Amino acid sequence: MVLRIAVQSKGRLFEETMALLQEAGIKLNNIKRTLLIPAKDFPVEILFLRDDDIPQAVATGVADIGVVGENEYKEKAEAADVVKGLGFSKCRLSLAIPKDEKYEGVQWFEGKKIATSYPHILNQYLAEQGIKSDIHIITGSVEISPSIGLSDAIFDIVSSGGTLVSNRLKEVEVVMQSQALLIATKNLPQEKKDILDELIFRIEAVQSAEGKKYVLLNAPEDKLEEIFDILPGMRSPTVTPLATKGWCSVQSVIEDKRFWEVITKLKACGAEGIIVLPIEKMIL
């Protein structure tokens, strides 16, 4: 029994998905110009598709599971289950208008022409706002539509906002946030569910380690309570007595973003011999 995973064939989502699968121990042969590739040491195979084809492929059972942007999942509205938000390939779907236009609220869009590749999501949003607009469906290069007179505004993916700026547009309404989703076909056989559970376990072990460091240090026993307040760890720090009386070895996990703050406090508490190591996987 093999679990088939639909993955975007190119772009940022492809790169981040493949990096995650590799970290989770899914080893593949050369993937260039190949539609379907089996993994070496795990019962999965990867099916490469266009991002907007993935929801339908999963819903119809062509693929058992898929990694797809939340924006595409919502737009296609296919009957596939969301298994897990993956937390990468983050972006947003926003309304943008020409930079020089005066904007005082969503009523600006009443009667306007809006170019988009996401008509379903946009229609739903405008209906909720009580706005009637003329939606012009475009695939690709949506951002140039106002400058060539095709539309008054656009509704499109925004990541950094650089594309909007280069096309003299400004973002005025964020309609939805998006991230990569792991989706699954309904009624997976139990054998495939077992493979999926193992895959999720591996993915979560990889993601749990992101942004964290493993810390080992020597500390005086009379400072342990203060050090525990600094290093709470996953449950509590690990403490081992040293041969030197009155001293202990302490091991814990800290968030990378607090690294220098934590190290400074540890030194102030008398910690010595501090060693910081990267964490590859973490099983919670």
C-alpha cells in the first residue's frame, strides 16, 4: 500500500514542501521532468501537479493527500478534508487599487471592475460586504490590469507587496490569510491513514524543532531555581549532579529568538560552560 501525495510542480510552495519532506525522511530520486516519483524508504509517491489542480485531484482520489495553498483550497471549494495547516508559504489575498486613488472604505469598490484569479473568494467577500462589482477573471499578471485599462482594481495574492509597488498599486483590504495546507481525500482506507499518521508524526517532529536550540550548561545548585525560571524547557530542565560538590549540569531547550536574552540571564545567574546546539528533530 502506497500513499500518493500531490505537490505543486514548481515555485515557492514546491521548494518548501520538498524541503519539509526531505527533513521528514522522504528520500526521492531525481525529480526533473517526472510526473510521479516513488520514495525510497517510505511508502509514499509524489505526484507533481499545477497548484490549482491539486484540490480536485485529492477530492476525486487521484491523489490521497496534497499540499496546497489555502487560497487555492478555498477558491476551488472541492470536497477534500483539511488535515493540518503547515505554517509555511504564507501570503494573503487582498484588494488593491491604483496608488493615487483616494480610498475611504470598501464602498469604493461599488460598481468597479476588479481583475482576479480568485472569483469565488472575491464574490463571497463582496456579498458579505453588500458590494456589487464587475469581476473580470484573469489568469496570470493580474497586477497590470489597472494600468492597461482592463480593471479599476485587483484582487490577488500579496506576499511582500513589492509587485504592487512596482505596478503603482496599494493594498487597501486584506480579505484572507493563507498558508500551505495538508489536505486529504475523504474516506481514506485504514492502511493509508496509518501511513498518513506516520507522515504527520515526522512532519511535526521537524516543525517542533524549528526556531529552537538545545542548551547545556553548568550551574551552582543554589542558583537552580532562578535558572529554572529562565529555562522552563518542554516540561522542566534536565538536571544532573556534577563531580564538583554544589554544581549541576542543566539541559534544556530555548527559542532561537530569545537566545541572547536567555544567555545573558544565565551568565548573570552564574552559569558556566554554556553549550548551544541546533535541534534537527524534536518528539513531543
